[in-house]
Amino acid sequence: MPILTNSRRRSTRPQTSFSGFIPLRVYSAIQPERSPCCMAAASNLSDSYEVSAKYYDQAYAAKPDLVDLPFYLNMARQSGGPVLELACGTGRVLLPTARAGIEIHGVENSAPMLHQLTANLEHEPLEVRKRICVFAGDMRTFRGKSKYRLVTIPFRPMQHMHTLEDQISALRTAAHHLDEDGVLAFDVFYPRYDLLTSGLGEEIFELEWHAGADPATVVRRYLRRDSVDKIRQNFTGTFFYRTFQSDKLLKEESEPLKLTYYTYPQLRALFLLAGLQPVAEYGSFARAPLDNDAQEMIFVLKKA
């Protein structure tokens, strides 16, 4: 059974704001069967990531430098839960958190991502499903009824917020859901200006993974960077997903990408505007200092 009672398909992550609500079917912590325990669902989902959602779990399982999961799991264990994850996607962080025995609620506005999360939940044991509640909603406008000891925005959803208004709104959503002693944890990449403008128009091979049970069939992901806007601090590109069988191309799919990048002073100003203040900041998920050698910008914040 799907999580959503209404599963419209969608376009790129930040869409227009949503005001209506529909029931969202989830795995209830109260009853052993599925029930509509979460009712704050947007009436108009985004069709973003229609291609990428199909490959998301396999692609990022094959990404060797994606090492954020232990950091967010440790934060969740320290908090004791419950946790709210904004832009939870297919459950890459949400599901391991629930498996670790921690109650977690997720928010996502991409219908393809929610569809894949539904499929992933079907494979989880009941004790894990009972710890999970999922809301279909926009991280800029979502307002739930609960407060949380930990709110997370893992793996750069803030870089899909392309306007000042959207950035402040997303951070204010996180702040709104913090309890008195709660903290927000999120990450964005540390911008490498030398790489942003290099190789525009060139395809770069990124990842490869096996498709299905046939070891001769693989999917390869390529990225072509298309443009850089230095004023608005974003770049656009195109993902290409090519399925090969013994090096014969069977299928090609593509999807646009747009990411905003941030400077450190800009983020500090956004925190002030959103009513947040830093508790800790790191340059890696190993908690290295945030300095000129940083690869990431990772922040832990509380209400100001």
C-alpha cells in the first residue's frame, strides 16, 4: 500500500508554496496496521526528481565520499528523539535512524521521492515502521504540531533553495519545530570556485552500479555542468543515466540539476534572519574545523 492517498507526479524540488492538506497514510505507532496518523500533507506535490528518484538509493550507495550518515545517526542518538528530517527523500537517513531505535518524522514534497520511500518502507519490519511518520509537504511552508529535540536537513537540500525568501523560510521552518533545547543540524558543500567554472559543457562520469540481478547490466551516471551564475550563486547542469548491458547502451534518461552555493558570512546572516545561532560548526563529517581546508560546511544551531 502506498504512503500517499494522492500521488501526483512532479518537477524540480522548490515549487510554489502549498496551502491545502490531504491525508498521508503512514505506519502508525499506535496500531500495528497502517493508519492516517499524519494529516499535514500538501495538496499539490512537486514532480521533481522523476528520473533521479528511481536510481537515488543505488546511486548514493555507490558514492564512496558520501559519509554523512554516521554524523546524523550520532546526532539522533544524542538527542534521544524524536527527530524531524526536512527533505527526507527516499529515506536514506530516515530509515537507518528508525532502525537505530529512534522515532523520526520526515517531510518531503517530491512525489517520486515519496513513491520510492513508500516502496522502501514495505521492506522494513513493523518495529521500524512504527517509529516513522512521513508528511508530504514543502520545507519552506510546512508547519506540524510537534516540537523536536533535533531537526535535520541532511545532504544539501538547502542548496535547492534558490532565493533569499526560500532560504529564510526553510530555516524558519526548522526553527519553528525546535523544542526549548532542540538543535538544527544541516550541511552544504564548501564552494570550490576553481571547479565551478571549469569544464562547462563537458560530461563527467560520476557513478556506476549494477541494475537488477543481471551482473552484466549496469547504470552509469554522468554530469554535464551547463552554466554558472556568479551573481545569484548557483550553477545548472544535467544528469544523464545510461543503462548498459555488456557495454551496449540500452537506455538513456536525463534530468536537469540546479544548485545554489553559499559563503560563510552569507549563512551567518541567514541564521540571524531566521532567529538561529550556531552551537557548533564543522568542515567535515569527522568534525574537522571549518577552515580553509574544509570540504563541507556543517552547522548545529539553536534558537536565538
